[in-house]
Amino acid sequence: MNINRNAIQNTQHAFLVAWGGFAEHLGLPEKIEAIPLKQKHYIHSPQSKVLEFLVSILAGSQHMQEISLAAHPLDKDQAVAEAWGQAGWADYSGVSRTQSKLSWQEVQQIAQVLDRVSQPYLTAELNLLRSQGARVRLDGDLTGLPVSNTSRTYPNAAFGHMDDEIHLGYQAAVVSMESPTYKRLWLSGTHHPGDTVSSTQVEALVLSAEAHLERKPKRRTELLRQRIAVLEQQIAEIGKRREAQELILEQTKKRLVDGEQQQQERRQQLDSLTQAYQARQRKERPTSSLAQTRKRSQATENRLKSRQKAWREAQTRLEKTKVCWQEQAAVISDLYKRLARFEQENASNSDPIEAEFRLDAGFGTYTNVALLIEMGYEVYTKPYSQKIVSMLMQKVTEQTNWTRVGANAELVAWSNLQLEKAPYPLDVALERFYTGKTIKHGALLHYGADPAAANLTAWFQHYNGRQTIEAGIKEEKQVFYLHHIKVRSEPAIYLQECFILFAANFIRWATRWLAEQEQPIENALNISGLGIKRQVQVGAHVSAQIIRISDGKLLRFNENSAFAGKVLKLPLARQQIPRPKFLDVLSRFLSNRF
């Protein structure tokens, strides 16, 4: 190993240098630099400041100002800039201005670059899962990004449920995939106003995940056809009921008209007799014709009120039936469209995957569960409504055998249970938790090939395995500060969300890349043993010397650093042909000229 003693640099952000080498290996800087951004280029290009924003997120910066005002400012670390292919970094104010001026179209282009860089890794994990005969396991969730409740400067922020409270802010809908190599990888993230609720986002979550995977399961079109057939039979019955109710309404209307006419005649008779009695100064006696006519008139009034009530009730019933028919017709129409789409997808899906989705109760409506089933997924979730828990508790007696599935949890289950209003039979489990002196109940739902009801412990543990996405969200917020919104432009807020999800994946990929260097070296740092949190909060802020060697670089950590005495080898960067400065000048001249 030949060390050029004249080619030694110092850095206060060692892992950012290492990650810059990996970014260059991916071609990430040049891909971002190739994106056309409609902003002026002064000392630093807008593309460079977008890249700097990403690097600050990798450094775990809580606020944009830390780029320039931290104890060891990122924008003063020349070694990091060069590792990321930049001549230098801009002040945080310039980075902030650049992000605030990005359009939605430009941010989408940046997100597409991140997707293209990520795709080979996602494809490799899919292929590995399939070679192992394993199912693709996806987890979805909605996480709140609160801002100050009194703020008026965050565009399209809205009040919604965040961390069991009402806050102003945004919601991020995210999907993660269990990875045999990296444990967890983020697939997608979607930006929403704060009043967005989980139950409205299932289809969008699934489609976003499939777009990033570039794979999908085979749609269950036969089940969908059967569902449509049942609904068509129901709507035919509703149609018959509507016809009968229309006939009843017509009959009650006729009786009402007859009653109104009879009432009018009775009133005329009563008025005529009353005037005659008054003219003759006769008294009205109980058995007189006037008294008898008055009684008949009152009876007619009462009968008319009864017929009016019957007509209103018949009209109300008919209106409800019409609404029900229209809603059912709309559902059937949508399902036919879904069926046509799914048949086209199956026809073009020559290599479907086996996949499952795990979701919490906020997503677990009957409509969403049915959609996931029809889209071909194994489904693990909880019911949206507590009514199911109440119904299941009524099925339990003192003689019911409960299965202990955890330290304080027990289950009892019913296989292939047809719940009211659920399109398909489901495996359903009632949970019982002991919390001190109290007992809490919940429920689990499953659909698919797994014999969930036959092994309740496995079912319970498998569903609770979705804590992987909850741990991921915790990582995003505690390591990359997802909930600290660093910008006030909505496209830039979305870009921050994209960068943070990408950063978590990027570090996992970089860790493996750095650990797989062929030649072992003395005192090598065991980077594989470092978690994401330690790499970001310690490694990205540790001091080191960068030593150029014949086949790459060495990071030799300083004696007063957390990794004192350790060395990290970086492979040789791809050779880049420097772009002559006069070409940059010529390019700017031609763009301004034409």
C-alpha cells in the first residue's frame, strides 16, 4: 500500500466523505447535476445546493442553519464537498433559498433520480426473496408531521390527528419492505395535508409501492366477479323492493287525495249546517245532525292525518331505497371498472409476485380489506370499527379456551368467518390483554393462504412484526428529524421527505458496500456493526484524515475521536474527465444567446 504523504486531507465529517464515495459509485451527484433547474447560477449551482441539502440530511441536521452555524460547519468542510464531486458548499441561506424556489415539476424530477438510483437494489432484493421462496412483505402507515398550531406560513397545512392529538401540519403516507439483506427498505412516501386519514389511503399506498417495486401480484379477478354477481343479485332485490314501494306510494297518494276531497266535502256540510242553525237560532244538541256532522268531519280530519303520515313514511322508505339502489349501482359500476383494469393488468403481468400487506386498524375498513384481497395480497390488519370487537365478545363464554400468545396477551379465533357487510370471509381473532387490574380487547383480521387461525402465536407475532415500520418511522424522526420541517415551500417539504426516506436506504446500501471491500486492512473499522443512528450522529461528525492510496482512500480516525485508531478503506472512485471551464462559459453563453 503506497501512501502519498502530500495527499492528506482533514475532515470533521468522516462518514459524509465515505458516503460521498458511495454516491459517486452510484453516479448520484452527476444525475442530480443533470436535472435542469430554472434558477440562476452564481458561485454555486442550484443542483449543488440541492445535493448539499441531501448531505445535511445525511448528517442528521435538525435545522438548515446547522449547515453554516454548527460547531463544525458542513459548508466549511472542503473534503466533504470534494467527496461529493463539488468545488465547495454554499451558505445555509443559499441552500434554503434554492429549495424554496423549486417547483413541483423540478422536485418530481429529483425524486425520479432517487428512484432510478434505488431501483437496482430493490430489484436485487426482490430476486433474492423469490430465490428463497419467500413472499414480499410490505408495511404501510401514515405518520404526522406537526408544525406550530399558530403558524400561517406552511402552505396547505391542515389540522388532523398526530400522535393521538390534534395538530396543524402534514401527513406522510409511507410503505416499507422487509429486506433479507438490509432488514428494512423504504419503498415510497407520499405527502398529504394534515387532515388526511388512513382509511382513504390504502389504494394509493399499494399503487405507489407497486410502482417502486415494478412488480405486482396476480389480481384475484375470479373473486371480484363473484362479488359483482352477489351485488347484482342484491341490487335486483332492491329494484323489486323499489317497485313495490312505488306502488305503495301511489296507493297511499290516491287514498290521501280521496281523504282530502272527503275532508273538503265534510267541511262544506259542516259550514252549511252551522249557518242554518245560526239562522234559525237552534242549539246544537249531542244527537243533532250538526253534532253528528261535526263528529264525522273530525273523524275525516283524523283519517286524513293518518293518510298523510302513511304517505310521508312511504315516500321516505322509497327515497332510502332509491339512494341504496344508486349507491349499489355506483359500487357495481366501480367494481366493473376495477375488474376491467385488473384483467388488463393480469394479461400484462407475466411474472407476478407473492406479496402481503400489513396495516394498522386505521386502514382496516371492509372496503380496504376487500380491495387488498382483490389486488392479490395476503392481508394482515385490524378492524377499523370497534363494533367487531363487541360482536366477538358476545361469542365468547366462560368455557371458551383462550390461547396465550404473549406475556399478557391471549387470543381466540374463528376461521373463515363471514362478517356482516364484509365481502369476503376472513380469519378473525379476538385479543385479550391484561394491563394491571384491567382487561383490554382488540381484534385481528387475516385473509390469504397462511393458516393463521391454526397457529395463534405465530399470527400474533407476525402481525406485531409490523413494528418494523413503526421503528422505521421512529428512526426517521429521531435520526433524520423528519418532523423538523426545514423549509416553507410545499414542494421543498416533499423533497425533504423524499431525501429522508432515501437517506435511510442509502446508508444501509453504503454500509454493505464499504464492508465488502476485498482487501482486509489492519485496524479496520467494523462498519457493519454500527447502526444507522450511530453512523449519523457519531460517524458523520467524527474527525479523520483522508489519505490517498494507489487503490482508493483511507479514512484514519483521529486519536481524539470516537473511532480512535481505526481505519476505513474507501475504494477507488471512478475516473472522471475534468470538464474544461471554457466549456461551462460557452454553454452559459449559448443558453443566454438562444
